[in-house]
Amino acid sequence: MSFEHRKISEILVDMGVLAPAEARLVLEQQGQLGQRFGEVAVSKGLLKDDDVAQALALQFGLEYIDLDIYVADPELAEEFPAELSVRYNFIPLQKTDNGLVVAIADPTNVANLDDLEMQLDLQLTYKVAAKNKIAALLERLQSSKQVLQEVSEDFKLLLVKETDKGEEVLSIEKLTDDSSPIIRLIDSTLFDALNKRASDIHIESNLDGVQIKYRVDGVLFRATEPLDGRFQGPIISRIKVMSDLDISERRIPQDGRFKVRMAGKSIDFRVSIMPSIFGEDAVIRILDKESIAKDLHGLTLDVLGIEGHELARFRRMIREPYGMVLVTGPTGSGKTTTLYAALTEIYNEQEKIITIEDPVEYQLKGVVQIPVNEKKGLTFARGLRSILRHDPDKIMVGEIRDPETAQIAVQSALTGHLVFTTVHANNVFDVLGRFLHMGIDAYNFVSCLNCVAAQRLVRKICVHCKQPVSYNRQAFEESGLDYDRYGQHSFFKGAGCRECNGQGFHGRTAIVELLDMDDNLRDMIISKASVSHLKDAARAAGTSFLRDSAVEKLLNGVTTLEEINRVTFAEPFGGGA
């Protein structure tokens, strides 16, 4: 280290982060308090830890590193004892040929650094980082993932001991015992998944063992290293016990649900157990209603990310006095959230709104919400018939699954109700085929239909690590985009940071394809016009397709080229955007 013979106060003033008068005030108080200059200035709110770190880096001729945009290597961190990292307040950054690069907060404590070098027996290269950011990163590295791994290790050891005794008996009493490591393992997994904003937990068995994965923002990633395959049975059995499923049945799929109170809030989990060649796999869907309610406080269509021109058209459709509003897309594409937002916007005390859902994901103020219960005979079709006798003005049907429900929904829309519903289809034109194949009369269907909105979710670039990126001509051509038109545009990507778990994305936004049903389109559908003719007519009437909406998000710097290619089909030049 090459020390610069200037006081830290002078460096901070030269940096422009501290006024000379403020520096003099801190110096006075420093003498009274017996603390370091930086500590006093930070405690008085005059400086941030980052400012002090940058000044120390200048003073000692070291490089400053912002840990907010640094993607930590958990494997490298695990090579060093956690208590050592905490005691000496350092983050291992990178291995070198000669030693190790570490981030430290205090290069003035030379004795401490010498001791650290002796403990590690490595030649150290230092970078300076903010004290609070080192502490936060250490906490994150040693928090949920490590807890999960530690629990897994305990679980392994306990099972090995049981095997050594010559028996491995699995009972409900053992599984439901609070001291059981199985419970700790599952609870830690649930806790970790919630912290990482996961929508689903996948527990898969394969040749490598039992693999736990999380789906975050629509993409799967591994949560831990694989556990030994022998632990698959106890893990699945614990989930079955929690979900009130048959613990002895391993040959057929089973579906269940359970509820957990965590951090003072109630969270619902939907469970699907599926047999596989290695045993059984489980997928746990997380339905955090209270978190949804918090995130969607004041839920309106504005917060969904729908572009302005499509938003205005959709708002006009949902305010019609009667008819059907259809939202389509795959599972997890935000269809229900869009309908919730629509109902929230049109709600008033003069009209009665009733919904039937499976399950009720978010409680809407002033709306009567009915959960489907197929075990008790309350299906969508039966519930919808009962709703019609309950004098509603507007109805929401969570999903059209069968011809009976479709028939009742169409009749409801034709007899003066405004019906909101969803159906699984790839685009707005596939919806038409779905309903006609369910035996719905084409004339009745198009007569009641106000609009069809096809929806997808694309991941948003993390704002904390957003940085410019350029694409070559080949990338544009493979994406069906004109390089000469878009090549000079500014594009962005996420580098990966603490806030986004190193993924480069944080959160999702909607892209929408909205088909506004006019008389011309109705006539074409009844006369069984080809899909290509329908698309041409829809585009002429102002419909923007999913690819158009995705490209618009790309051009606005919201997402990346790779992400829109993952979610939507690339079209030839002239076909989109």
C-alpha cells in the first residue's frame, strides 16, 4: 500500500462530499468523542460509508469497489470460515496466482491485516469497500442459503446414524416432531424461497440426487447443491403430511395445499406430487396473498406496465355495460392480476361484482369472492350458475376449463352481464378456436365478445446494475429485427448484483396483444376466414401483436433482446415492430 500523507478530512473536502466548515465541526467532535473522523461524520449524517471508503482508498492508494454491483461467489466465500470473515470484516473477491484479492473496510488497521494474512497464509491484495456493504454482504452470504445447506447437512448426518442402527423407520410421529431435521429442512426451504421472491419451489429427483430449484420472475435456478437421493422419500413424505395427502400412495399424482404462518402473516402453498422414475417429484406454488396485497396496494392497470395506447383501448372495453372480456396466456402470465386490476378500476357501490376463482389469490374490497371447491362439488360451472341467481352486475370467472362453464359464461354475457374470464391459449386467435371446439355457437360467441387480451410477462432489467450493451447485426437478424433501423439505438442489460441475486433482472412487466372485436372481425370469424386474413384485419384496426409490444419494451430500455426472444417468437422483417 502506498500511503498518501493527507488527512482523511482534506481528501473528503477535495472530493466535494464534505464542506470545509463541516470538516472542522467533525474534527472538533472527534477530539471530544475519541472516535475516527469517518465514524463521527457518518453518525452525524454528513457522510455515507461509501464516501469514507472512497477517501480511504485514495489515501492508501488502493482500488475502491462498490459491493452493490459486485456478484459474490458463494463457493469462494465457503472456502473460508464464516467466523474469520466476520472477525476480520473482509470479503474474498478473487483468487490469483499469488494469493487472494479481498475487500476490506479499514486499511488503517495494519495489525489486523497482518494477522489476517497470517491466518489465511496467503498473499493478500486489498480493495476498499463500504463498511455497511461488507456487513450486509456477509450477512447475505451466511443467511438463508447457508442455513438451508447447514440443515441439509444435519439431515444427512441424522439419516446416516439411523442407517447405522440397521433400521430406517418413517412414521408420521417422526415427521411431525418439531425437533425433526426434515421439518427444519422444509421450513428453511420455504423461508429461503420467500426471501428470494420465488413463485414456485421444485423438488426434483434425478441421477445426481434431490435437487431443489426456485422459479423467480418466471425462470428456474438451483437453490442448493443436490442432496443424496436417499433423502427423497422423507422430504416428499413431509410435504404430503403438511398437505394432508396419502403418505403411502406413490404411484399416482396427488394435489393438495397447506397454509403456514411466517413473520406474522399467513401464506398459502399449493402442492403437486408427481411420480417419476427416481421416486416422486414435488412442485410447491407460493400464494402469498398478504404480500400481493401489499405490492398491489391501490392496484390499477397503470402498475402492470401495459403500454399507453393499448391501455386506453383496454380501459374502454372493461367499462362496457355488458359482454365478455377475455384474457389469455400460459400459467403464471399475470392474467388474474390483470383482471383484478380491471375490477378494481370499475368498482363502484352501485353495482354488484361476484367472482369465482381457484383459488382466491387476492382479496378485493367490496367484491364477493367465491373459492372453487371441487372435492365438495363446487365447480366453476356449478358456482357460476349459483352466481347468476345472486343478482350480479359483473362477474369474474377465474378460468374457462370445460364446455359447460364456457356455455354459461357466454349466455351470461349475452343476457346483460359483463363477464371477465381467462382461458389458456397462445394468442388472441387461438382463443377463438378454443371456444368453437368446446361447442360454442360462433355467432353467439363473437356477439358477446368485447375484446381478447393475450398476455405475457417479460423480466425487467435490474435498476441497480443496469448498464449499456450493444448487439451485432447477426443478433438482430436472428431476432427478426432490422439492424439498419435499430442498430444505433441504446440498449441495456443487468450486470448482476445483490439486489437481483446476480440475475440482472428484478421484477416483471406485462406485454399485451389486444384484439378489439368490431363488426368486420365478427363477420370474418362467422364466415370462417383464415387466420392470416384475421391478423391483417386486426392489424389494420390497430392491434399490436405480442412481438410488437415486446420490441417496444426493448426500445424503452425496460428489458433485453435475449428476454424478448425467450418470451415471444421472432418474426421476419416487416412482421413486427
